[in-house]
Amino acid sequence: MALGDKAKDAVQQVAGKAEEAVGKRTDDAELTGQGQKDQAMGQDRMDTEKAKDDADVD
């Protein structure tokens, strides 16, 4: 996994946490949900790339 991809996925997770926190603080269910979705997407991509990296190691 390229370092840039890792950074992008980590940033998406952090941004998602921030969106979720703001959404909860302002009682904005849509923003809270979007933040949770962004976190899950970032984690899924990281997991996929990690599995690719593990498969490449022989």
C-alpha cells in the first residue's frame, strides 16, 4: 500500500470522526450518519489494501 493511500484513508477516518462529533453536537442526524459512513469507508479501504499487501508477501 502506498504511503499516500494510507494517509488519504486515515484523513477520511479522522474527517468522519469530526463530522460525526459535530453532527451529534448539533443534533444533525444526517451529518452524524455521513461521518460514520466516511469512517467505515476509510477503514474498509485500509483493510482491503492491507489484505493486498499480505497477499503479495510470499
